[in-house]
Amino acid sequence: MSLSRTVAVRWSTRAVAAVAVAATFVLPTVGTAQASTSGTAATAGAAAQASQLHQEVTSGTLLQTHGVRPVCAQCESEVVTATKGSNKPMSTALPSGYGPSDLSSAYKITGSSTATSTIAIIDAGVDGNLAKDLATYRSTYGLPACTTANGCLKLENYTGGAQPAPQKSGSGASAEEDIAVETALDVDMASAACPSCHITELSVPWQDGETDSSTSTGDFAKAVATAVAGGAKTVSISYGYTANSTNTSGTQLSSFNHAGVAIEASTGDSGFNGGTHSSWPSDLPYVVGVGGTQLTKSGSSYTETAWGVDSNNGAAGSGCETYFKAANGQPAAVTKDCDNHLADASVSADASPVTGLAVYDTYAPSSHQPNNWIVVGGTSASSPYIAGLFARAGVPSTLLGPNTLYAAAASNFRDITSGNNELQDSCSNYPGVNKAVCNAGTGWDGPTGIGSPNGLGAF
């Protein structure tokens, strides 16, 4: 895969803007794993660099001096680059993106995390450094250890067996190196949301992260069935594919129908998907489609807008899915915006790489240039975070898709009322599609759903 070609196809229409807001930064406690990994992480220069970059993250000004690019073809993540126009990730010795405590403060997640439910994360390919990189992320932020040795972390193939060995050469090694950023983002965000939960990482073939096909979607459906059979209470998928009659019916559809299991999927990073079909599998009625916001901070106050076209970094996905009348539990007041069909998304959280998340990733079999601490966004970030909140709160037995979210009181969400995601297309081009599918406003809207979390009450 050519990353530069991917950028040209997906982002040729983006425009640049930034919002300056005062911000403060407190460095996380650096554990022994981080100290041994980076060597110079505790130096004054590293701390000053991280503090400055964190201020740019919280104020939404990061892209004044840095760029952003997609991570892989089918995953929904965007990594901040060292300079504008560069493909090389911005790599630092200390974390500069939002960490677990930032997100807990923003979303009013209080109290200790005590749940031990299993969060299943489905990714393409194998990240050969996942276990040790996750250990660094968690020790840096003071989270309890989650390892294969203590039984908290499981690494499995999508059929339930042992993961295959990572690719050592050729296009497979290059693809897995790219996709490792996605995998690290997923497990880090699940950890941030529920530090006490268990994590099962399920790998589908690496080709599924590069190819939009019925085989790829079929493999993800098998992985969901494996996760549920293994006892997972939440499942997160940070990949998006074209909806078709094969993957929205039959076995591929029934694999996502599990009462009492919260299945989340990213709505995409390319803005409004159109008035006919949305991104698979977020378009399925039994799946919680997770959109994205841009989260800035001033003092101790957080502000969110829809992650959209004013940031030159992509936009939260939304759209209508005409294969279905509604997501499970989705009220008529929402589906009417999609000409009485399923309307995507249902809920959201921070996804903009401008206000991105701190991620630790060192897997580099091809380039031999590990990333270390990077800043990543995309609805690939919001999906595993929402999955973790479901697991932390305890998934209700009545949950089947987003039905319990729509039944929750409005006070359990922060209503996002500004911003839009009309990156390449406009709602106004589709008869019967309301502008709310593209534009944030009071109540439900496409980019952010019914809002972002305001505590755990809705979960």
C-alpha cells in the first residue's frame, strides 16, 4: 500500500483552521517500563517538548506546525506527522496527546474502575510488540498491569486459536507495521476507559486491513462470533467497509446480533458517507455506530464540536443506511432525518487528531524506526473508548445495539451543537436526507449522534 497515494485520494479537499485556547499540562507519572524504553524520557528537554505539544493538543492548534495522515486503508485512524506533508509520525519520548485522566475529566468518569469484563478488540494483522507496548502505556499512566501472564490480556486469532507469527518481509510486514498503530490505539483507548477490564485482541488476516471485500467483512463477522463465544461483553471494530447485500444479511448480519453484548464500530473518518449507504459494520442495526468530536480544553473546562472540515484532518463519518429501517431502539425522530432509514452515528467521543490521543507503539519490522509516543485520532479512537465505558459500567442484558443509549436520559450526554462533516458531499444533495445528518445541532445529529458521555449513566 502506498500511504502517499491514500492521502491524496482521501484528503484532497481538506481545508486548514485552528482554534487557540489557553491550556495547562501535567506530565503523567513515568513508570520503570517507560524509563527503560526511552532512556532520556525524564530529561528536561523531553518534558518541555511534551508540555508544549500537549498545550497544542488541548488548544486545537497542533496542525499549525504538524501534518496528519491515515494509518491504513480500511482502518479509521489518523496519525499526526512530524511536519506538514510528511508521512513520518511525530515521535516523542514522553506522551503529549490526551491520556486516561484527561478523558475521564472531560467525560465525567469518576470513581475507581473495578469491572473485570472482557473487551474484545478486532484488528487486522499481528502487532509483534503489542503486549510490551501496552505495558508501557499502562505503567506510564499508573494503570494496573494487563499482561498475558496475569490473564488480563489475551492474543488470539479470529477463529479463537493462537495468533499467527507476524509477517517478516514484503507487503505483509509493511502493512502490519502500519496497522500496529491502529492496534496500539485500540488497546490503549480500551485501557483508558476501563483500566480494570480484561482485553482480548483478535487478529483477522492482515489483508483484511488493506482490501474492501466480502471476504474481509466475513472475517470480521467470524471474529465477532469468536469474541462473544469467548465471553466478551463488549466488542470494538475500528474498520470500515462498503455496505452490500452480502454483509448486511445472512450470517454476516446474525453474527452481530447478541443481546447483552455491546458491539461498537467506527463510523469513519471521511465525513458524510451519503444518503444511501453508511460504513459497514457501523451501519448494522445491532451495532453502536460511534462518531467523533474535537475536544479542546480551557482551564478546567472542556468544549466539543463535531470533528469536521475546519481542521484539515478528516471528519467524523455519518450517513444513512437504506438496507435497514432503523438501528435497534432508534426513534422515529432520528430515522426521519434519513428518509425513515437507519441513521449513523449513535454516540461519539474525541476523535480529531488535532486533539488526539497519546498512543505508544514501537512495532517496526519493515522500517526499523519505532514510533514510541505518538498522537493519533480518528473514530478508531472513539469506538474502543466507548466500548470500554460499556464494560466499565456493566452491559445491561437488555442492550442490543444502541437501544439502551436512546432510552437513557438526555442528561447522560453532552449535546454537541456545532460543527459539520461535509468533507466531500452534502446532505442537501440527497432527497429526504435532513441537514442534521451532516451538521451538529440540538439533539441527534449524524457526526456526533446523541452526544458524548456525561458520566456512566447511559452505559
